[in-house]
Amino acid sequence: MKNFRNKLLVATALVVGAATTAGSALAAAPDTTDVVASITAAGVAGAVIGVAVLSMHYGIKLFKWIKGAG
């Protein structure tokens, strides 16, 4: 009896999984244009901040190098 119950449980899980997969495959794709635009805008701001940080870091190194040479 227990073996039959396990097989029934597995068969039920397979049927539910197949139905869920088929239903999600037929669903319309969500509109992601706003999300992509937000990520792009954030990427540009991140790049600007990154360039400023690197410029400051290497500017300080350059200043110390020039100061040490003279």
C-alpha cells in the first residue's frame, strides 16, 4: 500500500509540474522596458562615480610621486 501511495504521489507531482510548465510557457512575456531603462540609468551614474573615485586615487598617487621626485 505504501509503495502505491508513493507512486501515486510521484505521478501527481509530474502531472502538476507538466501543467504548470505548459501554462507558464504560454503566458505573455512581461514588459521590461522600464526596468531596463532604470538599470541603464543607474549604470551610467555608477560609471561616473567610479571614474571620479579612480581619478582621485591615481591623482593622489601622481601628486605623491611628483612631490617625491623633487
